[in-house]
Amino acid sequence: MLFLKHGGHVLDDAAQGAQSVAKKGDVLLAGQALPKDEVDKLRQMETPFDYLLPQLKAKPESRLPEADPPAVVKALNKLGEAMVDAADAEQTDPKVEVNSTIPAVYTYWGQFIDHDLTANTDRAAVTGDVTNPNLRPVPPDTVIKDLKNLRRPTLDLDSVYGDGPAIIDEDSKDAGFYVGARFRIGRNSDNPATPTIPGVRIPPGKGVNRDDLDRDLPRIGPLLKSGDITEDVLPEGLKNDPSKQTRAFIGDLRNDENLIIAQIHLAFLRFHNAVVDRIEANPRDFGLWPGKGRRFQASVFHCARDVTRQIYQRISLHDYLRTVTFPGILDKVLAVGPKHYRPLRGHEIFMPLEYSVAAFRFGHTMVRRAYDHNRNFGKEANVTDEASFDLLFLFTGNGFQRGRGTPPTITRNPFLGQPTLPFNWIIEWHRFTDKASTDDTHFARKIDTRLVPPLTDPGMVNEGNEPGLDATLQTLLKHLARRNLLRGYLLSIPTGQAMAAEMGVAKLEKEELERGNTPEVNAALNEGGFLEKTPLWYYVLKEAEVRANGNSLGELGSRIVCETIVGLLQNDRNSILNDRGRAPVNAVRLPNGDPVVTIRDFLEFAGVAN
């Protein structure tokens, strides 16, 4: 997963422009030869996708029309284009209400969950190539057979822990992530290099966190230079390549694609290490006998991992889901269990396509154009007046910045002469987590049918920015709304109306689907016949907009999301719903004695909240 990027990261050999970018490990080809042991490992990693409502598979009428795919594709592209705000809509249109009541951190906690549960829906093979000019729906049975998930859908933090440390398995491919039972942490750059680092010190040079600059992900270049890792632990595409030395050395490269998600991943590394500290200081509180040596360290690691996993699951259930879903839905699903999520034959858990391809992509509409990131890049404007979305991508190890022009210029390796993230970009989390904040910009945008321009703008980074990629392919890969809509059609996802009818939820009326839209959106809905058969992703967003004022998902979206996550946890014997107290999660407490139950608590225990 050191190679895995978000969006169009696996290209079919014959895809337009694919061969020109399949080099140095940046992009994998579907037919690219890999060593047999790597192929075997990938197959072992694979888990199934399937449909949450399998009874709809045999009903073509439950899906978007299949008789004239070119016309449907044209209308979907038109709808996707129309969903994007005008560049200055927030500033010039007083009728536009953009801010929700959901603090901004929830956008990116959801992205972290997505990366922990799924990988590979963007695969550009027959079952995933939204760039195909002759795109047509793939039969559901073919989708299930050919499309595989490269994650275990169990909220087990495999995106963080990988194969584990050497104290567990000396042959672990990911042993380099660790020092004993602890994760390696990167130290932020704090030197008068050229160019100098502008702005004030983050965190400020006083208080409990003075001089705490261990606020970056571990990165390949510094680790190689210090001898903490050797080249033999790196895939071939990352060896001896200066352009990749700022890449994070973590279990999922997608978690370094923007700075906010990178700082969340860092918080998980630090949280685990803080739990290790607590266990070593008071092992009996965690059910362990004091000891020394490798066996004791292995026990400490397993205990810290299990506690961290279950606190993450508790927060994801009782803080994250309660915040982003319609009131009462989670409690109903927890009370009687999921009505629709059922494991496959052999009690095999799977990732529902209606969730991963449609409903859980609601977070795309929550993304802001810019954030009050810290005192340097935000309200205080010590360096600039905002942390714009493209800067949040540029200040990551695998970030690109695509300049305007013909042809466009591409910048990468973004730390401007620094080996790690400069101290002036450390996040100040209180600006992202306070539900009582009086600053509207500290909240996510509403869950609705409108996206900010950076999610489609050429300044957007990572998606489709690989040098040499065909311009048409770049444009599509970088347009999230179009990609989401086309992928849903390609993978034969049921319509919103079909899902609502099958799950017993009141359908949206035609008036609701058209309410508050721009003329361009309504024209696209009419052109594609989408008022009668609405793409599920769009339907879930519109339901949130008109029935929850954009401050949570609506009932259908909430049921799909809650049934999926609760279903996955209920069918994982090691999850917090089945553990019966074996993992001593309540031995981890804040300084005031409170348990860790919210995202804000989590960041505080990890030592990054200040």
C-alpha cells in the first residue's frame, strides 16, 4: 500500500495514456507483471464487494437505464459538472448557505474510515474504468466476480498497523514502521534552511507541548539517511528515487494525500504510542504482569493495538455516526441489528457497493474551499489568510500542484527544501473539533448536492496529476462529481428510489429533487430521466439537503451507512460489539479521569490537541 493513491491509481494496460505513466511505481497497470510472492499477497488481501440489497440484482428496472448508455453518460457528465459551485459563490451569493453544524474534523475522520475499509473501487479495469469512451453498465454478477477490495472491511486499523512489528514477526514487511512496540514518528523541520520557514512556531514554545515537534508522519528520506530503515524494506519503485523521499512510510499512502488526513494518521500513531506508555507504566491496569524482553513487548503491543482499535471503533460509532447520521437511526440499528446487511455464504463479511460507491461518498460535499488551519494559515494570517485546499494537498509527501497554462506545469516534492513537514503547517485541532465554536468556518460544508471548485479544478492535486497522463484522462480523474456518478452507473448501483422502496424509507418527491437547484442541475436531471430514476449518490445528497438541512444524512443515507458499519462490527468477533470487555479500553483515560469517547478526546490523549 506504499504505492496506493486515491483515484485512478490502477490503470488498465490499454487505457489512454496509461503506458506513459506506468513507471517508477507511481501507477500500477492492471496487467503489470509483479513478483509471484507479491501477486500471492495481493490475492490473500482481497475481500469481496457485493450488493447490500442482492434482491435488486435481478431487476434491471431498479437501475439507471441501460438501453442507451451514451445518452446516460452524457447526462451524468452534465449533472456532475452542474453540481460544482461557481468559483465565487460563497462570496457573492447571499442566498447560498454553506456551513453545517458538523465540525470540520468529521469530514476527514470519515475519509480515514473509508481508507481503512476499502481500496480498489477506482480500479480502471473492465469493472472500474470510468474513462472508457464506450462506458456501459457491467452486469452485477460480473461486478461481484471481478471487483475485489484490497482492505479487510473490519475497522481494524490495518491501514495503520500493516503486518506489525518485528517483535511479532521478524519477516513482517512493515516492521520498519516500528521501534519495538511503538510506531516511528516524524519530526517537523525546524531549521533556518533556505528558504526559511515563515510564521510563528506551532505548537507555541510554552506549556506542556513546548518543543514537541514530533508532529509529522515518518518519511522515507530522513529514515534512510538516519539508518532507521534500509532500502531492502522498500518496494523497488521507492529505492534511489529522490522525488519520493518525502513520501510517508505508513500503511496506506492515501493517508498522506492531504494534510488534514495526514495529521489524523499521525494522531493514530501517537495515540498507540501513548497507550504503550500507559501499559508499560501500569501493566496490571491492562491485565498484564510486569516483565521485560521480547515476549513482554509483544504482549504490550497486542494490548495497545487492541485498545486503540476498539477506542477507534467506539468513537466511530458513538461520536462520528451520531454526528453525521439522522437522529435515531443508529440507535435503531444497534437495538435490533441490521435488517439488510447479512454476511455472505460461509459467514464471510463483505463491503456493500451501495455504501462504498455511493452513500459514504457524502463526505465529498463537506469539503471546504479553505480552512482556518492554524495561526499561520488561517484567521491570524501570519503567512496567508487561509489554508486553501490546494495547499493542503501540496504540503504532503506525495502531493502534486498542477499549475495553469498550456501545457500545465506540475510541481511535486513540496516541502520546499525541508525533509519533513515544516513546523508552520502543524494543525491546531481546536479549530476543527469544537461543536460550540462561534466561527462558521470551523465547520464542514453542508451535506448537499453542491461541491467546491477545488474538487474539480486543475489546481486540485494527486488525482490525475501524473506527468504524461492524457489531458482528457486527467480532467475526468480530477472531477469527483463526474467520477462518482459514472462509477455508480458502471457498477450497476440501484437508484435512490429503488433503494428507498426496498428499505422502507419514504421516497423523495419530484419537487424535493428539484428544490433549490440551479437551472443547469434541473436540466441535467430532466435530460437523463433522473427525476424518476436518480443516481444513488446524488439521491443521498439531495435527501440530506432537503430533509436534514444538510446537517446530517437523511434516513436512507443514514440507514445504508449505519447498517454497513454496524453490520461489519457485529460480524467481527474481535470488535467492540463482541469483545465483552477483553480489551481494557477504559484503562485509557484523560487527565481528568474521563474515558476517551469523542474525536476531540482522542486527539487530546494523543497529545496533539493543543
